[in-house]
Amino acid sequence: MLPAHTQHTFAFKHVQGKPLELDVFVPDPKPTTPRPLILYFHGGYIISGSRAAFRPWLFKATLRRQWTFVTADYRVLPESTGHDLLADLRSAYAWVATELNTHFPNLVDPNRLIVAGASGGGYCAVLGGAQFHNPVPKAVWALYPIVDPAAERWITPGIPLPDVKVEDAGPTLKEIEERRANGEVSFGEAFPKGHGMSTHKRYPYLRFTLQEGLFADYLTGVKGFGEKVKHEGRAKVVTEEMHELFPLDFGITGEYPPLVVVHGTKDRGVSVEESERLVERVKAVRGRVDYFPVDGRDHGFDFEVEDCEDGEGRDNGALALEASFKALDEIVGGSVEDV
């Protein structure tokens, strides 16, 4: 059973006349004093997915603490670029920091905002740690995040999603290029219930982009970017304008917020090495980093978890998720025991 709550939807900006929205889940009864908030960005390799895509364990752990849970839309690849994405992330964060308390007075402590995400949403959270200001997030929580868009996995053709391959890429490429040329935008698409993806319209875009090694091309908006990185090196190819999209290289400073990372050691979707590099980079410039590698687990291991803090027989994935929230308790204050 989910903790008691009320749900509210707000538009935080418009793009081409279409509202970008966020869902706000407020504990019921409403807290009597300002509490922390989690702003969550959904997964889907920043190509698909939707703001409704979050797991029950995450929702339960958040609301159980009487923290507010917010999940937001953003523009996705390949129709939009990483710069468009980042603009939306900034807008969502600014709305939460400045507008939410006008709708729910004293609900949230703006100095205790946590930016969070999984997979592609983890990339969004890591970006937020580097790019969000006034106020700076209190913490960044990332679950198997994409960290380095210039890594070999993202710029090398022939590396499909695990167990999935696009046999005929031509029609998908044509469709993508037509959408880009027409200036179309997408805010993602909800993944179908269960495991069948045959009805998911954006799934071919996701498979094609990764298999053809075009992720970084679409992220930067520069055709041939990945090939240039392979032959010339990122130092020559990543321009100053692109720095904001490469947090591992250019976004980690002494002002980076405390970082909490959870990642399976056998992740075939996003290499655990990306999280390891992020952890070492942040450790080198600031004190608080909590890293929870989950031995033997693959991408999406948390899909099997209903509640990471309750129940006997919880596996190593659930225990790592529980430990990550205990780390957040220490960083932001406001644990379950305080409720």
C-alpha cells in the first residue's frame, strides 16, 4: 500500500505551445513544517520514458519521510538536443524552488532539495548538481546514471541494447531525420505495462540511436560528433558551449552537492565504470560521497523491488537502495524517525 498522499499537476513551462508538466505528490496529512523534496527525472536513455515512470519503492521511501515527491517532463532526444534538455531541467528546478510553496505554503524547505534520477534521468540529476543554483541542491541521488556521453558505449556503432538489435535501421533513420528537420519535439512516451515493447512507438528510436552510436551526436546536435571524438579526442572536439553537457569533464567542482550513487556491477545498459569515475571525481573535490555498488546486478534491478525498507528476504539491491536513503537522511535531515 502506498503512503497517503494527494497528487497535483502543474505546467512549469511551454514549448511550441505544449505544456511541460510536473506531478507533485504531497504527503497527507501535509507536514506542519517545511520538509525536504525529491525532484525526480525519469529514465529511458533521455530518448523515451515519461514522468509517470517511477518505482513504488522510491515513492514509498520518499513519502514515508513526509518528503514531497515531484517528477517532471523534459524534452528528449533525438528531436531535441542536450541543451534543450538542460533548459527544461533548469526550468523545472526553478519552479520547484520558487513556485511550489506559493501553492502549498511552507511545504518544502528550498535549502533541502534533492535532485534524483535513474539511467538517463540519472544523467539529468548529475547535470543538475553542476548546473542548478540559487539554491544549490542539497544532494544528488543517481541510480545507474549515464555520466559520460562521450564514453565508448555511446559513440561506437554496433553496441545495441542488451538482447536487442535493429536489423533494418534505414526506415528509423529516415523517420528521425524527418522529425528533426520539421522541428518536432517530444516529451517522451510511457513504457507499456509488462515487458512487451512492440507497441512502444519510441522504442525504435532508442534502439537505433544506441546501436548506431549516435547518442552523443543527438545530445550535442553535431553530426559526426562521436566519430570526431574517436579520432581527435574529446579535448579537441568538445567546445566551450558543450561543456555544460559533459559534467564528468567540466561540471565537478568543490561546490558540487553531496552525491549518492547506486549501480549494479553487471549493468549491461550503462557501465558501472561511469559511476565509478563520477564517484572518484567528486571525491577528489569534496568530502561527502556515498557509493553503493550492487554486486552482480544488471540495469533496472530495482524493478523487482516493491519496498526497499520493509519486509524480510530483501535482496542486495533493496538493501543498497535502503542504505542510499539512509545516506540522504544524514545529508538533508528528516528521516523516518523524525516523522
